[in-house]
Amino acid sequence: MRQDKKEIKDMNTIINLLQTAPVGRLGTVGRDGYPMIKPLNFVYDAMKIYFHSAKEGEKIEDIARDNRVCFEADVPIGYREAHSQPCEATYRYQSVIIKGRASIVSDEGERLHALKLLMDKHQPEGGYGSFRDDKLRITAVVRIDIEEMQGKENINPDTSRRASGSGFP
């Protein structure tokens, strides 16, 4: 990392970011050798990232060909406007980048555990019912075993506007 002062050194802060970020981005190596990035819902659990997918498709093919992946998640905090020169403008955020190995989860207990964690994260109030067998048959669960994880932030408290759910200024 170029600027040590931006590194998140506290592992609890990184884990909290992973527990609250609604969307992550999966980086794989595409069949043509170019990097592919896909946004997806995910959940963090004990040095693992889980997400669900169709059993067929680009992500699954990329992982089968080369299971080395990169994963990124971030939480927007706000935007500081420039008033006298453009360099005053800055984006406030927390982010984490993960390197790891992805695999399709075959153990039914682990699959259900991961799917429940996903639902609990995105619908913590519950009330979502049980997982239907017909849907489970067509759903893959992917686990990323984390090998490296690094957090970065720019959260200097100043006159930043808070980021809104509808986008950034």
C-alpha cells in the first residue's frame, strides 16, 4: 500500500466492513485471459467469503479453470466538495481487498449454513421461510478461502457530505 496512513490495521474494523457492505465484487480470470469483475451479494464467516450463483455460467467456469480470485468490498462514507481548487475534493470510504481460492461447496450442511448467513445478513428481521428443494438443486454456493486481506480507508472527519443510498454527488 502506497500510503501506510490509509491502511486499516484493526482486524475488527475490516470484519465489520465485510459484515455490513451489501455488495462485493469478485475478480476472476476470464477464458480469454482478461480479468472479469462481477458484483454480488456475499457474506463473511470466519475467514471465508460465501456467495451463491447459478450452477452454470461465467463465474463458475472461471473458478473451475483457475480458482485464484480477488474480492473487493467497500462502504461509501461521503464526498468532500472542492471550494477553491479541484484537489480539495475527495471521496471518503472504507474498503477491503481479498486474495483467495474459490471452490464450489458440495457439503449440504455448509451450503445451507452459507445460504442462511446470506439471508440473515440481507434480511436480519427474518420471515423469509425455508429453502425450497427445487431452488437448492439449481443453486451453487461458492466459498472463498481467504489467503490475504487488506483494508484501506479515507475517513478523515471533515465537512464531507454523507453518501446517500441513491448515488454520489
